Amino acid sequence: MVFSPVFILTLVVNVLFWSGAQVLFPVMPLYIASLGGTPSDNGLATLATAGTAVVARLFIGALADRLGRKPVILLGGICGAVVPLLYGASHALLPLVAARALAGIGIAAFTTGFQALLADLVPPEKRGEAFGWGGNSAALASLLGPITGAWIILRWGFLPAFGLAAFSGALCAFAALFIREPPGGARQATGSLPLQGMRETLALHSVRMSVIATCPLGLAFGTIFTFWPLVAQQNHLNTAGVFYSVYALGMLAVQTLAGRLSDRIGRTRVLLPGMLLAGVALAMIPAARSDAASLLVAFACGAGLGIARTAIDALALDGVPGALRGTAVAIEFTNIDLWVGLGSALMGSLAGLAGYSAAYAVAGITCIATAGVLVAVRRQTPAT
């Protein structure tokens, strides 16, 4: 077991942060559409968030190593409280995209600090299990957040949903004030900001493997969360919000077990079947023409991506010294952000030209193809 009071508090902070963010998952595509936006505009908004996160992480990973994890977690919580209020004040696409860009800073700060802190709190042989619980805390937020957001906008409109998200972000920041980092939380890092430690970290084999593995995950996340409400609307389904809750159930069902297995048998032996399952499920999303079929696919997507992501999170920090963990997390998440943003923009254009089926098929095939690449790499390094 990996539990300690600070570990539990860290999980609670994670639940609060992602509760605020995921209330808005089914809300934002519909809000953008209400402002006259197109599928490409949805992709652009996601690209703004991911693009800002990519740039911000160049600084935040180094700051987490120099100053400790708590300051960047606090920054993420504050952004989580402020940004939804800016969404509600935006009545045109340009200011909304600017607010989405600010959200990228908050996500970059919070997730980098949170992942690095989890790794600090447990021994290496329990790292996979720790990230399984960390993933489950985010999945718990996914279980209730999106369906709550969908229910709120149906009954009261967009502004109350933005208010609830802001309140959850404020609670996250308040709870984070009570986090106590383990000794050595502030590092004596060497090198220049913002790229200090980047070259040394990228020289580690486990980090390079995680960079390969996170490419299709970013594409998958961006495609699911950017376009699913529009697919549900197009297919006349009633699962725009509940889809994400069932997706979260799939993650909850597998992540702790996946983390424990990755501690025992190795990371790639766990992440490969997860990526294969995710790839098949992604390609099936537009073919789900009934509510029941869409929820079955949602569960499969959650399970596949949950298995893969838990193993990749642990892989990214295997063998990484404490003074470089923030940088290693920043590299992993930067790659995900990059593929979420670029993938969403590209998939938005593809969806506009060839339909959502083509976009989801490309995302699924990318997962399966990358699994094949990882198999080839693993044959050269079977201990990974």
C-alpha cells in the first residue's frame, strides 16, 4: 500500500482540480457552437489550451524541480478558479480562445506538480500503483463531472456550469495550501531556465520510450474530448455527458491493477495491450448508433487508455533522479499536450472534410501502429 496522509490529501486536491475541469468537457464544444463556432473552431480552442501548456511546461518543469511541487500545484488551482469565470464573460470566439490559452497554463502547472509529487511520496517499486491511484482520483472526477455539466446546461444554461467549475478550482487551491512536501522538496537544480536538465533527462531510455508512447495518447484524448458531444448530437444520442462518466468507469476498473502489474512485470508489457484496446475502441466510436453501443465503446476506451496511461506515467519516471522529476513529467506531458492540440486541429479539419468516422479511425490506427513500434523497440531492450 502507498497511502499516507499527504498522499491522500494530494489525491483529494487532484479530484477537486479535475472536477472543475471535467464539468466543462461536454459544455465547451456546445458553448463554442452556440457562439457560431465550427468543428475547426473547437479544434482551435483545444489547440490554444494545449499550445500554451506546451510552452508553459518548459518553465514549469524546471520550477517544480527548483522550488518544489506545491507552488506549481497552487498555480494550477488558482487558474482553475479564474479561467471558468473568463469563459462565462466571453461572448465571442476570440476572447474564449484566449481564456482557453490561459487554461493551458493552469493544467500544465497542476499536472506537472502533481505527478512529480506522487513520485516523491512513494518508493520506486510502488510507483506504478501510486500512479494507478492518481489516475483513479482523476477518473473519479470524470465519473461525475461531465454528466453534472451536461445536466446543468440542460436545466440552467452555461453560466452555472462555469460557476461550479470555478468553485471547484477555488477549493483545489485552498486544499493545496495544506500539502507538506517530503524533505528535499526544493531542489538545488543546475543549468539555465527554462531548459535546465532537459538534455540529461531525454538521455534516459525510459523517458524516450514514454515520449513515443504518449504520441497516440495525446491524439486519442484530443479526439475524444473535442468531438464526442458533436458526434452524439449528429447521431441523435442522449449520452453526450454520460459517455465521459462511463469512460471514467472503464479507467477506474483497471488503473490500480494496471499500475501494480507494471510494478511486477514491466511497463511495456502492460501498456501494449492497453494501446491495442484503445485503438480498436476509438475507431468504433462513430459507429455507435445507439445509446447502449456508445456507452460500451466509452468503457472500452477508458479501460484501454487507462491501462496504457498508468504504465506510461510510471515508465516516464523510472530511473529519473528526484532533482529531474519535474522536468521528466514536463517532457511527458508536453508531448501529450502537443498531440492533443495538433491532433485536435488536424482531426477537426479531417472531420470537416471526411466526417467524424475518418477522424476517429485515424486516431485508432495511430494507437495500434505505435504499439507495433514499441514492440520493435522492446525487442532491443527486453528489460523495459
